[in-house]
Amino acid sequence: EAGVTQSPTHLIKTRGQQATLRCSPISGHTSVYWYQQALGLGLQFLLWYDEGEERNRGNFPPRFSGRQFPNYSSELNVNALELEDSALYLCASSMDQGSKNIQYFGAGTRLSVL
Amino acid sequence: GQQLNQSPQSMFIQEGEDVSMNCTSSSIFNTWLWYKQDPGEGPVLLIALYKAGELTSNGRLTAQFGITRKDSFLNISASIPSDVGIYFCAGQLIGNQFYFGTGTSLTVIP
């Protein structure tokens, strides 16, 4: 069974451009989470989607947005890129089993803003 | 979102030594998870804990779900160079809502 897959692996953009990152969850998982990880730092929660709806949002400006498609895959869009947006963007998926839920992570997309 | 208090922030140890790290929260969690992240990769699940007081092992790793359900501990015995990485704890609060610790960076000196 395939794990969480993210594309592209690496993305290079210039300041002011837009970036689109994609994530396919594990089959059967309805929740997708997005995190930003700047070099050497912790995971900063960005967005949580479940059943096509945005469930929660981290403390990020509105130029960070996303959506979840009917097949549960997800897109993260970052508009008007700034240099400090350079980071590893991680996607995770989860299935709601009540109390025994686990997040599984993809390998990430490394975004570099020049 | 909320982040758990994870300590220590970093550790430098000699190969063969034991390692301990912990996470605390003001909230009660249903599930505690421990992950390891290698440089440039996504976090990989090490251990999942589902019940207060539960003690679970995975090879040289042992983790415990605190009795109060507000904390968890991870121990690594007889560390080896490949244990190097960042270790994260995570708690599941309700439904699919998760919170992550700030991470513990582990360096093992051969």
C-alpha cells in the first residue's frame, strides 16, 4: 500500500511568484494536514482538511491557502512568495478511528524562494 | 496551533549511552505518538500509545503514556550513530486533531 506522496520533491521560485504543492493521502484516509518546517526548527501547523472541508488553520497569513479534492488529495497554494517561505512543507494523512488515530507523513516538498 | 512542551531541545551523547526525552501538556490526550525525522525527510512513526500508563517498546526504544494523560516519555537504550535525528512527540486530542512537540535534536558521537 502506498504511503503519503508529495509532489514535487523540490520547487524553486522567485519572490512574488506563486507555488502549488500537492499531496496524496494514504488510501482510506480522509484527513490531510499541512506543516511548514523551516531549517532545523519544529513543525508549524498550517492547515487541516477533512472530508473536503477546512477544519483548522494555523497562524499563517491568508496567502497560504489550500483545498481538498473529492478523492481526498490536497493542494497547498502559497501566493506572493517571500524569502522566508523557504522551508520543507510536509503533508500528513490520518483516518478517524475515534481515539486511536495516527498521522502518517510524506517525504515533503522543499521550497526554495530566491 | 498549540504545541506540546518537549525537552530537552537538543542532546549530544556518546555512542552506547541511554537517552531520555519527554513531552508535557496542559491538555489530556487520547493518543500519544513518537516520531523520528531524518534530515530532509518526513517524520516516521516510532511508537503509538493508546492508554494511560501504557509502556510500549520497539527494539531499543521504550515509550510510556503518562498516568495523567498529559505527558509521555521516550527512552532510547544503547544509542548508535543511526539514532541521530529529530524526535517529535504528538498528542491526539479529539477526532483527528493533533498537536506536536517542538522536537528534540539528538546527536550521537561515535
